[in-house]
Amino acid sequence: MRTQVAIVGAGPAGVLLSHLLAADGIESVVLETRSEEYVASRIRAGILEQSTVDLLTDIGLGDRLAREGDQHHGIYLQWPGERHHLDFVDLVGRSVWVYGQTEVQKDLVAAAHARSQAFVYEISDTALHDLETDRPSVTYTDANGASQRLEADVVVGCDGSFGPSRGAVPERVRRTWGRTYPYSWLGILADVAPSTDELIYAWHPDGFALHSMRSSSVSRFYLQVPNDTDVATWSDDRIWDGLATRLGHGQDGWELATGTITDRSVLPMRSFVQQPMRHGRLFLAGDAAHLVPPTGAKGLNLAVADVALLAPALTALLKGDAALADAYSDAALRRVWRCTHFSWWMTTMLHSNDDPFDRELQLSQLRWVASSRAGAAGLAENYAGLPIGF
Ligand code: FAD
Ligand code: DHB
């Protein structure tokens, strides 16, 4: 098989890239180890920043988002005895939307099928070849067990943190940075109306808690837990008691409503950056190149921002102009490092540990962010997201 762009990974980065390229008349094939249904049902991110919503709307994928997504003007920051609203629209003139990654993925895949995008699902043994030539290829075993080779002008690694693309950049060329945090998140989805109009990020001596949502009848919650926590040690009662304590049930008359838990999992927290994001005819986008801890709600938005830069760069490259492709890695990494810092900053401000000095610093930082317009605007500008191309 031959195509112009071989895209490894059918997550949001890969499918969105295929869509942007198709709009410019560039052909691609998307390769994926999992099934279409599996990718679409993975419960992950929930917050879209302004530039992600603008991009999806501009390319004609904003209809259901406009109907079913929920625009939020800000968030609540809280610690015991205090809850403060930060109004992003007032502070920086930008907002965010609650619209799950599952829904973004469904919209992207529906649009891809409508224009007959080529996908190959349920492949194995993915390997990248000849990336330093202008005839790179990807080999794999298809769902029937047959060996296949996809030849392309360009290969794009959108295969997340476990895929082979990042490791295909030779060690002599690549540089990586990383941090593993000493805590994880226990995430749950519950059939219960949200007990809040906007997200609550709560610092508590027992550990961080986040009240998010997916719709008027489905809520999403996260609890800070130690690394290697076995989800089976958290009964429904323990989860609801932990959330009630950390989110301040009873504080100023606020109550946490509970419901049936429909999904639960433990998510490790890592920061990771690999650069450069391009080597020869291989380009990396999304989690394949970088990971952020989820506290800043940046993972999905960063993947979208990478692809928004990459699509025009590849289109120009395939038409003979390499300037944008040559600039891609540096341009993307500028935003990646901004979001890496913001995600680290939110994470270290909000997750408690046993160190009394850290605790006082965290509370001081929270009081400053919540009470100073300059402090609040800094959080708002980063959370609502900088323009693409920042
Ligand atoms: P992915 O969505 O990971 O897509 C990569 C695709 O590549 C996958 O479909 C994978 O199956 C495929 N693939 C892997 N290996 C191969 C191979 N060898 N060959 C072919 N295909 C391959 N972000 C937030 O902002 N908030 C959250 O709450 C949040 N929760 C998360 C929970 C989890 C468990 C994870 C893993 C991530 C979470 N994220 C969250 C981050 C966010 O979901 C990601 O940043 C986003 O999915 C990145 O999109 P992507 O397309 O780059 O990668
Ligand atoms: C959600 C996840 C996040 O990481 C975050 O910061 C806010 C919301 C969510 O899944 O709804």
C-alpha cells in the first residue's frame, strides 16, 4: 500500500490530523492496534480549551459540541473552609468547554467515515522504517495475520505514550525529560447530576479532589491516592466519604449528591517531554511526544495544538516547501513546555503530602491565586489556553 502520510495511532491526534490533511487534499492512512469501538469508549479527558473549540468549529466539527457541550466561564479553587470562583472570561476573555474526549473521538471518526478516510484497525507488530529517507514505511501484521507494508512520503507518530514512534528517533538524536509524581488519581464516573455549576479543584490534607462532570446527569470525580493503589481497596462508600470530606460537604450549606458509580480506574501522574518532535520524515504529535499530569486539563488540548501546527507544515512539505516542517518541532515545543510547566504547577499546588513546609507554601499560593487579580489571571490564561501558534 502507498499513501502520502502514514499516521500511526487513531486517537484524537491521529484522526484530527487525517481530517486537516484531507481538507488540504492530502491523502493519509491511519493505523491502529485497537478496534474503533475500544478507542471511542476510553474515558479520558473532559475539558476543551478555547482554541480547541475554535479549531473544531472552524473545520465543521462543532455542531454537536455547540449543542451538547457546556461552556464554563471558570473554575472553583478551594481548601478547607474556603471556596473561590475564578472567572476566566472576566480575567482573560476566554473560556473552556466540558465535552468528553469520548465525544470528540466520536465526532472525529464520524467525519472521517463520511469522507471515506482509510483506517486499518486491530494491527500488531507496528514498526517504522527508513525515516531518514524520503521513502519511509510502516510495517505491521493485519487483523487476519498477514504482514503488510505501508509506504509513504511522511510518517506521523500519533501513537501515544506506549507506541513505537518516539523510540524510532535514534538515541543519539533524542533528548527526554521526565518526572513521576508520588501520587495517582482514582477517577470515577457516576450517574448523578453534578453538585456544582463549574469544576471544583480542592486542596485537602487527606489529598486533592476534583469534581468534574460530563452532562446534566453524569458526574466525573478524581481523588488523589498513593501510587500503586489497588482500585478494589476503594469501596463505593469509601469513595463517596472521601469525596464528601475533601470537597467540603456541609461547608456553607453545600452538599455532594451521590449516585451509581459506572466506571473507576487509577491513573498514574507523569510529566514527559521528548525532543525534537521531528526526525527526518518522522513527525511526533500528542502523547507520543509528551505527557502532562492531568491537573491542568492539558493532554488532549496539547495533542490538538500539535496537529493544528503539523497539518499545514506537512501540506507545504508535500508541495515542495519545507520551511514550516523544519520549524514544527521548535514551534510545538514552545507550547509543550508552557503546558508542562502549568500542569506541574497546578499539580504541586494542589496535591498534599506530609511535609508541613510544603503545606504552608501550597496554602499561601492558593490564597494568592484566589485573592490577587494578577495571580488569578495567570491561572486563567494558562487554563483557558493560549492561542494556537503561541
Ligand atoms: P492517544 O489518545 O493515546 O492515542 C494514541 C493511539 O495510538 C491509541 O489509540 C493507541 O491504541 C494507538 N497505538 C498505540 N500503539 C500503537 C501501535 N504500535 N500501532 C498503532 N497504533 C498504536 N487528559 C486530560 O486532559 N484529562 C484527563 O482526565 C485525562 N485522563 C487520561 C486518562 C488516561 C488513562 C490516559 C492514558 C490519558 C488521559 N489524559 C487526560 C490525556 C489525554 O487523554 C491524552 O493526552 C490524549 O488522549 C492524547 O491523544 P493522542 O491522540 O496523542 O494519544
Ligand atoms: C477532567 C480531567 C482533568 O484532568 C481536569 O483537570 C479536569 C477535568 C475530566 O475528566 O472531566
